[in-house]
Amino acid sequence: MAARGSERLTEILEELVVELPARLRGSRARLSESAVGALRALVDELDLVTRDELDELELRVAQLEHRLRLLEELPPSAGH
């Protein structure tokens, strides 16, 4: 199973390496739908997080830190 995943990863990367330079030359050029789909599949297969997911988690951590600071600043009698 790992070998098959490795072979698929190699195929995806080869496709991207071949296609990417040509696509990047034009200002309006974009990766083909198949390359985008392959990249998304690779991200899923490798269990990577997206930028949106990371941004959401960073926001949640910042909110929790803020709430914790507010709780730490409460006088002892106000906490209960």
C-alpha cells in the first residue's frame, strides 16, 4: 500500500513539474483542473492542512489566549 501511494505521489509530482513552468509563464495561466485535483488529492493523502484551516486555528488560539488573559485578570471573588 505504501509503495502504491509512493508511486502515485511520484506521478503527481512529475505531472506538476512538467506542467508548472509552462503555466507560470503566462500572467493569466493557471494549473489545469487535473493538476489542481491531483494537488488536492496529494494534500489529502499526506494529511496536510490548508492555509484556511491554519488561519482558522490561529484565530481560535488567539481567542482562547484572550479569554484566558481576561480570566487571569479577574479578582479572586469574581471568579466564582
